[in-house]
Amino acid sequence: MRQFSSSKTFLAAAGRRSHSSAVNSAGLVTSLLKSRSVVRFSGPDTLKFLQGLLTNDVRRFGEPLHERTATIPTPNMPAVSEPPMYAALLTPQGRFLYDFFLYRPAKEAEKLDPTGSGPGPGSTDSTELFADVDASALDELLGTLKRYRLRSKVEIENVGEDFQCWQRFGGDISEKSSLGWGSGVDLAGISASHGSDGGCQWFKDPRLDCLGLRGIFPTNTTPPLVEADKETNEENYLEWRIENGVAEGSSEIPKGEAIPLEFNLVGLNAISFDKGCYVGQELVARTHHRGVIRKRLVPLKFVNNDGKEVEQRVSPGSQVINASSGKKIGSVTTTIGCRGLGLLRLDDALKGSGPLAVEGQNNVKVEAFRPKWWPREWVPEHQEQSAVA
């Protein structure tokens, strides 16, 4: 579980405005994600190995490229790119362990040669994938993957010294996603947005459009589109995610405990229900087909009895109760400043059955919100109607 102090950056100039409005007024900002590291998978069994482990269908990375994410052809970029994928590795009992953002780098034969007149040299037969993963769990994650590897012909390397993960977010990002590679190209900004010689590029975050753009880039380069006065620390990205109700990494999605559907991994495009077997698949499929998820991760705001925001008063693990009845309805999983995420019973959190509070803190009330991106069927009223039908 994760707790941060409130961030002190240029966004503090927004005064009493909410963090969301502050980031919106700042426009698109970029953060280096020091909480993530990068792993490389290579070898002929790479896709087969990951397909049997992860919750999503990685066979897509082995299919021929189509006009999925066309870019303007340049000598250092492919004409078409494969978008990244979000996935998770679970325990055999179906509990969350680690999350992965998977990227398939462009092969040399998919790029133009230095003259821009033909395909580059190299074979298209090699298999290579990169993943950005939780840096705090990296050693443990690598050990787990290597135990599963057995005789599979796949190499698993920590390349965190060579690559870094970045996120571009804020403003009305869904309206401006064409600024990033892999989502079309802003013609007016072509000269500023070309990637490195290695062909690294920005992509739409594979979870939600509102989260912005994501990419891995060599450590010795500054990613395209990064403006010096619009680079901000990672805590602002955490706040952005919290306000959108999205947890990330093993410190925010409790390792070995979290049920993937309760942490909304289906809505974040992390799970395929028609890919076949993988580790932990049985519980995930059974929970999904049962149809009703009574607890989910929701964004929270902490206020006092006068409705004013209170900071640094709540820690992860705090119990959330119905202030009228004293009934426990869930717990806080992540906090930063006056914001947080909590795994709460939806009937109590979103139906207004009574004010919410932090157990043991009489002057700290809790406001829970339904994120805008949630599908209608997750709302308690719709679940009741479905059950009656």
C-alpha cells in the first residue's frame, strides 16, 4: 500500500483549486516514472511463455501489422506500430501479483532505411518484447518469471539502466492524444516529436484515454514533446491516477491479496476472457461470469466536518465506515494529500445510504466517487436490475 506527502511543484501555484483543475490549467505535463523499471524478453518462445502466464492475449504481438497505429514514415520510425498492452501476472489462486505494460519494439525491416526510400536491413523473425514493471518488486518479479521459465527458450533481462518509463498526462488529454506517436501525429509538431534513433515512441496508455500517453525511452535521451517547464514529479501523476480511480503496481494493488476484478482490471483492458488458460485464470473467469462485483476500487476525498479538505490525516489500511451505523464498508489502499483510493462495498459507497468516515477519526469524513469511465453495468442500481431480470 502506498502513501505520499502532497506534491510541491509548479502546480502549487494553483492555490486552493483542486489538483485536477490545476493540472488542466497547466496543460499537458510529463513525468519520469521512477517507480517503474524495464525488463526485456527475447527468444523464440517469448510469446508462448508470456501467453501461459499473463491475463491478456499476447499473441497479438506475433500477428502481421496492419494500419492500427500509423505514423508518418521516417528513417528512424516504422510506418505502422503495434500499440502496447496492459496485463497482470496472478497467483495460482487468482490473486494479483504484478502488472506489466508490454511493448513490441519496431524491427529494423519495418523501418525505412537511412535514405527514406526503402525498408531497413534485418530479419523480421526475431521476437522481442519490453515491459515496464513495478521497480519496487523487480527482483522478486524476475525471480518469479525465471522459476516459470523452465526449458522455454526465452531470455529475461533487467534493462532498467538502459531504458526509463515516462507518462504524459493532464489537460484534456483525450482531445490531444494525436500529439503522441502511436496515436497519429500532430503535423505541426513533427520536428519536435520525432523519437530517438532507436525508434522509441509515445503511445496512448492502453488502459484509458484519460490517463494520457506512455512510453519507454533510452535513459540518455529526453523523450519527444517534453518541455522543460512542463516536466513534473511523479506524485502529480499519482494524483491524476487517483482522481481517475486507477491503481498501478504491486504497492497499490495488494500483492497476493487483490482480486483483479475488484481492482477494475477488466475495465483497464488487462484481461482477455477468450485467450485460454493462464496462471490464476479459473478464479478470474468464475468471478466474471458470476456477474456481480460487490466491492470495487473507487477514488476518495478526505474532508473535515465542515467539508474542507484535510491532508495527511489518513493512512493506507484505514477502515472506512458508515458514520451513522458504524458498519465497516471497506478500507483505504492508497493516499496522497487529501486524496486516496479505497476498496469499498458499492452499495454503501455510491448509493448515499449514509455519510462515510474514517474509523477512529471523528473529524475525518470520506467522499467516494464513481469515475467517469466506469461502464454502466458496474453501478449498483444497474446490477440490481440485472439480477431481477
